Amino acid sequence: LVSPESLSANTATYFVTIESGLVILDTRYSDSADNSVAVLKIEYYLDPEEAYFMLQQDTPGEYVNINGQTVYYSTNIDRQSYAWLGNSTLITLSGYIEPEYGFQIFEELIRRYYGD
């Protein structure tokens, strides 16, 4: 499983997608055998309503409060998924990431988002 420290030890591949009203920054982390271990996406929407629509989850999960912000957490087979919406920015993280580490990562992302 992945911890915040082990993500930096993995190979990261970056992608940027620009569409009308949307910019996606996509980071894929792979281990030494080139197996995907985690994907971090940051999506910037010009329309906040579209960002909110993209956050809607149909997978059973739970909402977790992190420093006053709500992060959606779910598990599919053995992969964990996390999602958070800040204004018109949607951040998602998925992979083999224990909740303890996933929530630590989101705590840091949220802190940086608000410039604390």
C-alpha cells in the first residue's frame, strides 16, 4: 500500500488536458515494475456547478470531515478513492492508499489550497 512518503519514491507521469471550460492536471504514480499504484487528478472548472456535478458519487462510501472540509471516501475491491471539491476545483486520488494516508494527503492538499 502507498504512503505519502512512498509516493515520492515512485515514478510519476504527468498529463495536462485543456478543454473548453476545464483544465485537468493528472499525475500517475507507478512502481519499479511500471504498475500503477495511485492517480492524483486536479480538475479546474470555469463553472462551479459543473465541478459540483462531477463530484457526485454513485459508489457507496462515506463523507469524512478534514479540518472543516468534506472528503468523500470509498473502496472498490482493494483500491481506495478520495474526492474533495473546493469552489470550482475538484481533487481526486485513487489507488492502493490506506485511509490513514489518504486523509493525510488530503489534509495537506486542503491546507495548501487555502494557503495556510
